[in-house]
Amino acid sequence: MRLSVARVGIASLTALALAAGLSACGASTKGPTTLNWYVFPEPSGSFAKAASDCTASSHGAYRININLLSTSSDQQRVSLVRRLAAGDPSIDIIAMDVDWTAEFATAKWIRPWTGANAAAVTGGVLPGPLQTAKFKGTLYGAPLNSNTQLLWYRTDLVPKPPKTWDQMIDDAIQLAKEGKPHYIEEQGAKYEGLTVWFNSLVNSAGGGIVSPDNRILIGPSAEVAARIMKRLGTSVVADPGLNVAQESQADTAFDKGGAAFEINYPFVWGSAQKTGPAVFKHMGYAPFPQAIAGTAPRVSIGGFNLAVSTYSKHPQQAFAAVRCLVNRNNQLRDAVKGGLAPVLASVYSDAAFVKANPFSTIMKTQLTNYGLRPQTPAYADVTRAIQDNLQPAADVDPPGIVSKLRSQIKAALSSKALL
């Protein structure tokens, strides 16, 4: 039924009056600014606690709302790239994988850190994590956590940990001859973990893949890396599941007792205590093996940095919130409760952290003398080219790897990798 013009007018005026009254009430009771933090699912609850604590300590300046992304790094990137490319203003704070810095900065999706804000989030940060947050000398993120792979081994099978990859393979082959557990667990599936393996070997052999100014660095070190990967892939000590193994599969296989060695992140220490207590009783740790005898390893760094979106309507509050989220107390809890490697050097001597991570000195050393995956806007295509040529490991062609990678990475660099 249609209302008369008079009744419509009266109704409209009444609605406007009510709206004005509500608006006036809202002005006096306006709540804090909501900041949307897009981050990977952190299962321990440490991130949720940090968001709650930082919200409280802001005294009403802001409220941090966590928006969970996928557990897959690739899917996290896709979700963020699509929204940022559309200029989505609802994104304020981004948990940015260390490999995205160059791409996001080049696309101008994230704001540079300068002045007091930059000083607040870089003081005391280890060299490796700090470098992942920079691109061409400009800081684009606040280091939140890091990661580095270690060598894990069975002390009941190997009296001393091997120092090089060749020594490790030789030791494992000897164990196989003796009928003992002998597999070497590594990440050989066609995914980012394979790039980490290859890049760590390349950096440890003194080389690189792509420079920040997009120069191709592939050279003899790539052949050294490929030779090591092929030797493991074709040996009797390669786990039969090598070609499909990611971090969790490698960890599970080691805990079951069939392996003598494992290359993986520190989360495996806590995992073994729960799922492989018999193996844990004899679980030792050592630095990542050397690619070239006598040359210290440079292991590819993992982790996340926090960035402020260019499209955020509340950048001042977002920078303040990030400064809180990465403070020492939150990093210590992230490390002890959540198992995330801290970026502040001081945390590595904290009693609680050392108790939970007795290998903290090795971690700190590897994050100080570090390796980096290529810092390039086209990283998504560069890593795909690496995976296409290095998987499966048994089929790698060491003599031809340099020319193949140079050609395919050259093509990858022209794409810019933006969706």
C-alpha cells in the first residue's frame, strides 16, 4: 500500500531527527579505530594475545582485529595481492612473508618505515631478519619472526654430526650397509621448500640467484647445489617419499624412527617430544651442513614482517600498533608459546627461550650469517622456474643447470609476477 506524500514527508523528517540524535550520541561514545591485521593462522594463541594486549595498551586509540589468511603461503599471497591490487582500504596491517617485500614495495602497496617508527622496530634486530624487511635500502616492514633450518640427527646412530653434505650422505650410506636407520629427511616436493633447499646450498657455496637490481647471478655455485641434490636423490639414503615431502612429512618420517638425519626448522624439536618420544631421547642438533668443506653455511631465512598498507585509512594508528605487536614481550611469547623464531638478538639469551630451544646459539649464528632467497618483484615466477628444474632431485642435470636456470629466470624476471 502506498503512503500519501504528507505521510512520507513526516516519516522522512522523523527518520532524519532520529538519525541526528543517534549521530550526536555516537559522537560522544565513539569507540576506538578498528585496525584489520591480516595474518596466517597462529595455533598457539600468541598472536591473539598480542592483539588483545596491544589493544588494551593503546588506551582506546585503536582495536586490533585479526583476519586469518590461509595456512599456505602461496594462497596467503594470492588473497592479499588481489585485495591490494584493488586498493582495498579495509587492510591496515599485513603479515608479509619475507619473500614478498620486493613485490609489494615495487607495486607501492605498502608504506615505507621512516624516522622514529623505523628506529623503534629495527633496534636490536638480527642482521638477517632486518635485511628481509628492506628493498633497495628502504625499510618496508617490521620484522616479526624469522626461521632457519638446522641439522637434526640421531645421537645413538652417529657419535658426531657431519659437517658437510657429502659427509652426511656418506655416514647415512654406512648406516644403510649396517642395516640401521639411515634415511636423510629433506623437503623435495615441488613447492617453496624445494627452493629453500636449493637456495641454501647456492648461498652456502658462495653464490646467488638474482640480485636486488634483477641481475642474474646463477653460476658455478648452482652446479655445486645441483650436484648435492642429485647425489641425495639418487642414493639409497633418500627417503622413498622425498619427492612429495614437505616440512611436516619430513618431520613425521624422522619421528617414526627410520631416519638418521633431518634438515628442518626448529619446530621439529617440540614435535618429536610429543609424537616421537623414543626418537627424541636420542635427538641431536647441529648447524646446517656445509656445501663446501670449510665454508660456513648461509641458510635461507624464513619468517614474516609486518607492513602497513598504502590504502589504510588509519596509517598512524597502524604504525603504532605494529610497534607494539613486535615488541620484546610479544616476541618472547611468540617464541616460547608459539615456536616462532624471534628477530631480537636479546631474546636468544632469555632463560625461558633457551630452555625451550637449547640450540638457540646455532639459530642466532645462522640468522646473523644468513642466506636470502632472491629479493625481486618477480619472485613468484623465479621460484617456479627453480622448482621446475630441480624436481625431482634424482633427475637434476648438474652440468646443464646453470644455462637452463639462467634462461628461465631471465624470462621470469620480465613478468614482474603481479597478478
